[in-house]
Amino acid sequence: MPDLVPDPSPPADDIDANGDVTTKQHNEIVARLRAARPTANKVVTTDSAGLFTTSSVGDTQIESNANKNVASGYAGLGADKKLDSAQMPAVVYPPKFTWREIGRTTLGVAGDTITVSGLPVFKELMILTAILQSGTIDASLRFNNDSGSNYAHRQQINGAADTTTVSQTGILIRGSSTDPIGFSVYKITNVSTSEKILEGIALTNNGNGAGNASSRRETAGKWANTVDSITRIDLINAQSGDFTSGSEVVVLALTDNETYPEFWTELGSTTLTSTSTPITVSGLAAKKYLMFQCGIVADVNTTTIGLTFNNDGGSNYAYRAALDGAADTTSVSQVSILPGNTLTVQGSYLIGFVINISANEKLAIMNMNRASTAGANAPSRQETVGKWANTSSQITRVDIIKNSGTGIFGAGSKLIVWGSD
């Protein structure tokens, strides 16, 4: 929660004859608490510095703790040192604007189509696909059961030159493949009067084992409909194989409508308080989908970072990467996944998504931005898909490690992990 510094000397007309806060000061406190979004039905206290904090018990109120003389830090509190329910009605917090699940279909038996229908209308959508398969499949997305030639896409496969395909009956997200598992993340703009624009990445494990680097397909596509909003999504296989049981399509919307549950829940985070390595978030609840973000403050020396799961330092990782738009490079049987190139003092930012099914290899999609040179100079970027070739455990620990070099991570570097089933 952000630091909220109370007014140490409220005007006299903010305090009544009993020393309690009046409506004017109460309204200011309510505004500050809403901005802070403390957990509902928790005590809101002032710490030794006079800042609002949250404790774990009690009704909604403001009180001092043992380390603070409220009179000196915030004269607006009365002799009882709290605003209880009689003095301050419960604060109503605004709903959170976040990714919420609006639809999902999971296959219980093998099939060629996964349909998510009856979707409410929202302008910003995210689609997650988890594809398990037998035999040979391909996979295309189709909207509102429109099987006409109303789709087009531009794609880059494993770093090769772009290809364009027009007047199609769907947006191809996976070509003919026998890979046992695939994962994709797409975002879509969904405005009824405009063509529906899609962008995202799909990857497959490209065969089991750390000796095989993942394959990736980057897609920019569209549905050329300017009348309807998307209310149905189909994932369709046109080959002889099948989507097997457990394959699914999950649809999220960016909204504050609390009718729909929040999808991403923060599982854990670590912020370095001093120069150190690695950055570890452990004890994570096991979730099918993970999302992580990492902001790295580099020190004066250079280093190359790596990503590991469950503290596995064996040669059980493989990845494919494209640096600054260059051709893909692949690395197999590695001790970590390298999501970015060498860091310097300017630092970097990393975001990633992971499919985390215990019986399958763990697949990750990552993008990293590194401020290569101080000043108004173009940063460096890297797109990476990778895998951890473990087929027996779910990820419950994530580490950003120093893979090589003399540098370490600076104070303020932070790793956050979210998850959902």
C-alpha cells in the first residue's frame, strides 16, 4: 500500500469539542483510504512514522499502534485514538480494473473443436489456449461461428521472414504439428464498428526433452467484421489428430465488472533491499497458468540473467530467442532459460507467461526490454520462448539468477509472480 502521510496539524474546525474528527476531515481520510485500497474489514493504523498501514484484525477504523503517539503525529484523532464505526462509516472501495475471466471451455473427451460461447461484450480481450493433442493437428481461431473468408493474418515462424495470408476461414495459430503440448497468449480489440485486431504468440515444445528448443509462431491477425462484437470463440482443428482431454480455451476481459472473477492472483513477490543475486520467489501455490514480471536494477558491472524453476540447476532447459529483430537462435540442454542479453547499469524489464501442467513440459513466453545505453538511445529487446523439460511437478518457485558475468542485481530489483487455474 502506498505511503499516505496524514496532515500533522489539521485546522481547528476539523476537530469537535470531544477531540474527534469532523465531517470535513473525515472526508479527506476516506479519500486517502480509498486511494490506498486497504483490505476490507482490517484495522488501518499509523506506524512509528505516522503513515497508514494495515493490520490483520478488527473493524474498519484508524488507530495508533504502540509505537506512535497519535496526538503528535495526527492531532485529528480523538482521545480514544481511533475512528470507530460510529465516527466513520465503512469505506466503500471502488472495484479493481483488471483481467477477469468471462468464459472457458475445457475438453472432457478428445475432439476437434473447443467452443466458448455466450461471451459478454468487452472491448479488450485476452485469450489463453492450452493445447494437448494426439496425432497431427493444426489450430485456427474463429469468431462468432463465422466460417466465411473473412480473416487475414501476418506471421513470423521461428524468426523467418513474415508471411501473409488473406481471405481465410480462420486465423491459423498452429500449423500442422505432432508436438504433445502447445500454449498461446493473444490480445484482441473488440469494438463492434471496427475490424477485430489480434496479436500474440503461440509456442509448442517441439518434442519432449531439453534437447529440443521450442517452436514459436508470432501472429498479427484480424477478423474483417465491422458490425458485431465477439461473443463466441472457436478453436478448430482441421487435421486427422485430436485435441485431447484437458485442452482448453480461456477468455479474459479487461474490466472492473465484479460479476466476473479476477483471473490473475498475486502468488508472491520479492524486492531486493541490497545488491544481491538471485531474486527468488518461493512457496508459490501451484497454478495452471503463471504470469511474472521482473524489473532489474543492474550494478556497475555487466551480467547475463537466467530463469529457473523449482531451484532446478540441471541441464533441463531449452529456448529459442530473437534479439533486436535478428534471426532466431536456439540453445538446448541448458541450466536456465536466458530471457535477455547482457545487462548493464541501465537495467531491464521482463514479462512472461507460463503453462504449468505437472504431467507436461512447462512452456514460457517472454519479452524483455533492456536500456542498453543511457540517454535518448534505442533500448534492446529480446523475444524468447522456452521450456523446462520437467513432466512430474508444477512450478512452485521462480528464480532470476546470474547466469554469467561479474555483475549482480541492484537494490530495488523486484520479481512478482501471479497465477490462476
